[in-house]
Amino acid sequence: MVQIVKGNMLRFLNNPYLYTYTLYPLICKYVLEGNEKYASLLRVKMPAYETVPDSFRVDMHNIQAWLGMQQLKRIDETNVRRMANAELLTNELRGIDEIVLPPLCDDRTHVSVHYAVWSEQSRTLQRYLLRNHIDAKDESAVDTTTLPRFKQYVVGDFPNAQKLYAKVIILPTHPHLTKNDMLYIARKVKQFFKKHTSF
């Protein structure tokens, strides 16, 4: 019975509309205000694996399976559009010393689901982009070497993990964004760095 109640609660809390129309606007508000303390409290956190009901680990509802099958039919087209958007961003933003762009590699196949950029000014850049109606997301993974559960395995320093924390944001490359949309995003990023630094 407890597992069923937990499952129903998770199903309710994972409803995308609940997040879109309640928590997400509040998170954006706090991010824009620079109030990271409250923004981090409202972000959706994944539950511990052992607390997730077994049915959620293996089952897929019919509607989920149907949606997945529809997306699979156009996955190649989606990937091509994402990569074109990523390439456009790279070409437009190349030469700005204050950000590190993801590499576009010719020797492998990859998809830019997340176009992650690193900057010392990532939080300020994110707020600027949100004010200009660009959904730039925080993608700063926690430095796992600082978490208690991993302490016993930590040997030495991990400067790269420390450098990434709170310095990475995701720029949108959604396949439905047009070339003009992508140019607008690039223009706003360039405007931000022109105002804050010289490049």
C-alpha cells in the first residue's frame, strides 16, 4: 500500500504541467533576482533510487510508449536539426574568450541535446538571457568528490570537477528553433559579453 501511495505521489509530482506553471516561474524569478538559495530549494530533485517503486523502474505506460515510438520515427530529423543549431551557435560564438564552447568533433557521431557552455560569469549570463526570453538552464553538476557518500573513495584533488561547479549553463538547441531564433540567442550572448568584457 505504501508503495502505491508513493507511486501515485511521484506520478502527480512528475506531471510536467505542475512544474511548468508552479515551480518553474518561481525558480526563474529567484534566478533573475540572483537569489540562488531559494532557487535551489525549488528545483526538482531526483528521489533516491531505493525509494522509487519497482513499477517505476521497469514499467512504461502505454501513452509513454506511444509517445516514444512517435519520437523514434523522427529521431534522425531531430538530431540533424539539433546539430545544425549547435553548429550555428559555435560559429557565431567562436572567439569570445570568456566562454568555453562544446567541441564539434568530426571523428564521431554525437547529438547536441545539451549545448553546455562554461563561463566564470555563468550565473549573470543566465539571468541576462532569461530576461531576454531565452531559456538558459543551469547545468552545474555537484562536485561529487565533496559528497559524504564518496569521501572514502576520494584521493587527491579534482580541480576540473571544482572548476565546473556553478559555472555551466545550457543554451537551447531545440529542433523547433529556427535559424533566426538561434541567431537571436547568439546575438544576446555576444551583447552580454560586450557589455561585461571586451573580446
